[in-house]
Amino acid sequence: MDMIWKSEYEIGLAESDVQHRYFLDLLRRLQEHENSDLHDREARMLLREIDRYAYYHFSSEELLMSIYRYPDLHQRKHKHFNLLQVLDKKICDFRQLGTKVGPLCKFLTRWFFRHIDDDDREMARYIRRSRETDQSIDPRHMTASISRDLRL
Ligand SMILES: [Fe+2]
């Protein structure tokens, strides 16, 4: 897998593309420590950030899906929860069993690209279509409306 961001990785949803790009950069930095184990402080810090960023990223996409009433939201939330459980278990094994970064990084990279291809492309198509057809639930308009109210 190429760890440098390419336009073909984009799903056409700016919010998610920015986060995916940052996530891939975290993975690329982690890969530089592939022969390290838990004694590598930077690798530990990167894993902690990857773990927290995954939670943040999923919450962010769930919020978007909720705003646009994505029909598979509950199923997707369940999938996110399961993925985070697996991620936590892998990171826990790394810390407790002293495994190397390499296999964990490979797992995370596969997991990341599968997330984009299996889930996010469909979600992005749905949200783009919603934004084109229903301006009333576009969060940019919601923000404008809230700002207007605050000025009154
Ligand atoms: Fe995503």
C-alpha cells in the first residue's frame, strides 16, 4: 500500500477527506517504526494518537450521517464500534505482549483502506446527493442560521 496520500483515496466529502489524509499520515509515520516494540516512545505516542483519532473520526462521520439521516446509520455505528474494539485489542496486545510495530501497522493500513472503500464511499455519495437536493439540512446553512440568531 502506498502510504502517501493520492487523489484516488478521496471520497469527495471534504470533512472526511481531510481526516483520512491525516490518519494516513499517522500510519505512514508509524510505519517508520516498523521494527520497534513498546520500548519505542514515539511509536507508543503515535499509537495512542491513532486510537484517539479513530474514535474522533468515527464520531465525526456518525454526526454527519445523523444530520443527513443516513438510512444505515445504526448499522454503521455498530460496525464502527466493532472496529474500535478490534483496534483497542490490537493496541493492547502490542503493549502487553511486546509485539513489533510492523504487523500492527499492516493491520491498521488494511483496516483504514477497507473503511474508506467499504463504508465511506457510499456514505459520501449519499451526503453529496442530499446536499444537492435538500439545502435545509446542510450544516453550513444551520451554522449561518445560528449565527444570525446570535446577532439578534
Ligand atoms: Fe472515514
